Amino acid sequence: MNQPSKNRLKIGISACFLHPDPARAAFAKKTLQYVEQSMAHWIMSGGALPVMVPSPAGDTARGDIGYSDYAHWLDGLVLHGGADVWPGSYGETPLQERWSGDRIRDGYEQALVRAFVAAGKPVFGVCRGLQLINVAFGGTLYQDIATQRPEAVLHRDADAYDHHFHALEIVPETRLSALLAGASSNQINSIHHQAIKDLAPGFVVEARSPEDGMIEAIRSTGPAYVAAVQWHPEFHQPALGTLDDTPLLTDFLEAARTAQASKDSK
């Protein structure tokens, strides 16, 4: 029997941005905000309703809806992949223009994180989401792994994309190690050219790439549920022989359910 809609969790997904492009007539003045289908479907696989959270800012903004309105209405937040994080967000200048990232999306997602944490709602980051969370709480990034860590293994293969894999080493005695204790595979996809350099204060590393030590998963040590992974769990499939990420989604949704129950009791 299907769960009634009124009992389903509502999980916000931060938007990806497609900014105006003067070179394309149809998009010369339009800003598009969207979510990737695979991320929405991953959240739906846990029985939750995915809801894209549009930015309340921008040159077409109207009304008085703010980030806190979404944070109080929704039960949790997922930050998914996309453009690089702007190096200025962590006090650096882009080493190359193509690594300038998306400053507008950075500000939007950092405001979302602050609002959901303040509202007592769980936050989970994927790929760029991990990098944004680390920066939002005071950490830094490698702008390009191949440039700044040339000894590292290949973490992004543009041709293979989500079929590019490497092993995962989980740190013992962490929440992640407990969640994945029964995992039959430690293979994850790897689709990123940036990564955590300095870990944000108040966070612990939960997993690394065993070949070069790159950080692959982090979690807040404070009272708020804030966790993130560098790989894309929404792309993993049993047929690929990759890690079963179901326990990560289940744990996040359980935290959202707890937050929902707390809200309903007030």
C-alpha cells in the first residue's frame, strides 16, 4: 500500500543554475533553475517527495518568500552536483578563469544551509554539495586536483563520467562505518576535479580515497545533522558492482523524520 502523501517527507533539493547566455538568443536574458532527474529519483526511492528550492533572489525577484520559509516547511535539504565553487568563497583567486565557479549559486546554497541548520533540519551534500558545505563552515578546496595534487589518482574522466570508479576507504568508528558495515563493495564513482584541501572546523573525515588520501565523506561533530559525500550515490546501480548507498539515504531520511516529528509536536 502506498504511503499517504500527507505522511511523506518533503526533501528540498538545491537548484542548479543556468545563467543568461548572450550567445543564445532564447537564453540571452533568462536564468534557469533546475534539478537533475537522477537526484530527484534517488530521494523518491526512499519514499520522500523531492522539492526544488528556487532562489528567492535575482533581478526578477518578487514577494517576501525567504530561505527560512523553505527551511521551516521542508523536512531536509540535499545539495547536489554542478558548477565549481567560486574560490573567493574561501579566500582564494581562481588559478584559471575556467575554475571561477558559480558565485551566485554559492551564496544561494550557503544561505540555504544556514537556514536549514537554524531550523533544525538535516542537510546532506553530494559532490559539489560536499565542497560547498566544507567552504560554508570555513574549509578550503583544491581548485584542480591534477594541478595542485599531481600525484593523486584520476578523479574525473570526462569520457567515462559516472562509469569512472575507484575504491573507498571508510574511517573506522565513524557514523559512516556503522551505516556501511554490511556493504559488499567499496567501489564508488568519481566525477570531480576539485576536492577538500583544509577540512572545515567542527567536521570529521569519514572516508578517503585509499590511493591518495583525498577526502570522500565528512560529517559535522555538532548537534546539527550535516553530512556529505564526494561521490554520486544517485548514479550507483547494483549492476555496476558499486557501493550500495541505501543506508546513507535511509539515515538522512530518518533524521528528517525526527525533525518532522519535532515540528509537529510544537
